[in-house]
Amino acid sequence: MKIVRFFIIAYCLFALYTCIDGQSPADLSRGRELERAAIASYRAKDYAAFLRDIKQAADLRPDLPRLIYNLAGAYALNGNPDESVALIDRLIAMGVFFDFEKDDDFASLGTSRLAEISNRARVNNVAINASTRAFTLPDREMIPEGIAYDPVGRRLFIGSIHQGRIMSVDENGKSTDFSTATDGLWSVSGMTVDADRRILWATTSSFPQFAGYKPGEKGRAGLFKYDLATGKLLARFFAPTGDGEHALGDLTLDRSGRVYITDSISPVIHTIDPNGKALETFIRDDAFSSLNGITFDTSGKTLYVSDYTNGIFKIDVPSKKFVQIKPSRTVTLIGIDGLYFFRGDLIATQNGVSPQRVVRFSLNTAKTEITASKTLEANHPDFLEPTLGVIVKGDLFYVANSQWPLIDEKGVLAKARLREPVILKLKL
């Protein structure tokens, strides 16, 4: 069996189990132990023990495709084909793809049944291409991540992980440097424009993938404030150094211009007033594991935040109370990078599942549960780790090929395989 492990973006802190519905640290530790025990039992060909342990592990994470897949295999190995197929059907309904026919552990389902399953599964691996190319960038070594739009200047901004710089792109697709080498940027992740105050906000973190990475700066991160008109760096606000490592991810603004920033390593959402002097802690909670996307609803009082290994949280800003949004049985919220509220739904770039995709999630009336999902884009020929986006007049502009898999933990690029970065445009 393939002990399936989804690719996790290099800067995310991967956690197999996280705090769900009030689980205690002991429960979380137990979950990790169960999966380790299940893998050991599988390798020892003790399939009964494998089934016992992987089932308990999957019960703790019922929406995690990897564990559902492994549990389906365990049932097949133990002569329980109906249970195995029921789980396979659920994975297919989630829109994710696994090549069951190539996994010998499903052989007990029989050749004809497995062929029928595989035919249905392959539907999820068919290309859904509704996006068009907005423009390409000439520098193949950027490793782009974040994107923002200025409606006044009518230009987009693209941030570079490897080069630690920000580019601006005009309506004609012409790109120029916005930041300067003296600004002190590390890897640039999320960006957002405060059009009213003419500010560009950018998160930056010291990642090993940054060309100028220094081991002594490991875990450092900050929020940089730029004047949109001049490109002048106005201020730098750094995450505190005494409370562990940080990796500032995406960010969003409320109507007053206050900034809210996710942290992909520390379980924190940071905030700062537009005229603030330092980053503040908005919420710190161990329920968070690897926060990424963040977006306000139209009321401006509710935040939706994606957690790469947990799913999506809904936060009431005035009270700071939050709940974890529940997915229906045919929805997985794992592996979400960018997240955007649009006409009552959530739009997500979901690069932690196969196939990587852009998806639209429908919420129930109370906005506490995802009732359905629709894949808007998948298997695009330009995809190579799609990351963040920005909605402009009903169109999602997003990074199609960040090319994270082509840069290692030492910042070394697979230069022969690099392509021009592509920004795609998707009508929502």
C-alpha cells in the first residue's frame, strides 16, 4: 500500500493531529501513536492490527483523505470489501484522486470491481480548465507566492519566495521592481492593498528557500508597510523573537484598515492598526496548527481562516470566539492555501490534495458547515503548486505555478525544470 502523505508547503508546520472539538493533548498524542503503530503493523503484515489502529486514527480525523484511503486499504486486506468500497466511494465524492488499481492491497476487491472503481476515480483526475492566462513573468527563479491588486493604480503585485522582492505588473503585463534590495525583505508570502490609505502590506519570513537565507535568522518574520505611490518602505514590524519561530502567511484588512495576519508556525493570528507601532496578538490558541488563508465576509465582522492541516475556522471578530467549520462527508477542507469570501461562498486554492485545484465551498445558513464543494479548476497545464490569489471584479487572479517543489531546503533550484511564472484568471 501507498502510505499516502500529501505534499505540505515547505514553510508549513506539518501536524498529523490537531485540536478538534476540544481534544486534549493526550488525545492528540494518542492519535499520532495510533498512526505510527498502524504503519508498523502494516510493514509487519499484521493486517488485523493495522486495521484496528488506522480505524482509531481515522476516527480522530474523519475528513483527512490520506487516512480514509489507508483505512479503505486496511478493510480490503482484512477481507471486508464492502467497507472498503464505501470509503472509496466517499473519496471519489470528495473529488480527490487515488489510483486504486495500482495498489495491490485492493486486489481482494476483484479485477472487475476494481476496474469499475478506477474508472469512476479517474473522473476526478480529468482536467477542468476554466482559467485563462492573465500574464507570465520573465524571471523563472522567482518562486512566486502572494499577489495583491491596487484598484487605483490598476496594477498587480507579485511576491517572490526565493528572491525576496516584490514586482508590480501593469494592465499591459509589463513587470517592474516595486521593492528594493535595501528594504531587507526575506521571502515574501502574502500581500494586500489598502487602497484608501495608499498602502501595500507584505508579509516576509526567513525561509531556507530564500537566496539570502542566514541560519541565525531562522524563524524570523515581519510585516512590511509600503507607500503605494512611491514604493517607499514606510515601516517594518517584526514578530516577537521570544515566543518561538514564526512564518507570517496571508493577511487581510477590515474596513478601518486594521491588518490581520496568519502565522503558519506559531498558533497565532497577529494584528496591527494602520498607524500602529507593533504587531499585536489577536488570537493565540493551540487549536491552530498551520494557518494560511484569511478573509473577511461582507459584514466585516467575521473572519474565515484556513488551516492547512485542520480545515477552516470561523472567527467572530468582536468577541474573538471561533468555531471550526464542519465539512460534510463528501467534502475535505485539508490542504487549503488561499481563501476568499465571495457572494456567500468560500473560494479556495487547495494544493494539499490530488489533484491540486481551485474549489468553491457552499456554506449552510449559519455559516458553520460546508455543505457542498465544486471544483472550478484542476489539472491545468500551468499548475505546479498553485498558491495565493486576489479577487478583482469577480475574477480570481492567482499564482498557477509557484514551483515550490523545484526548490529544496537549502534554497537550491532545479533550474533546468523551471518555467516562467504564470498568473491565471478565473471567472467566478
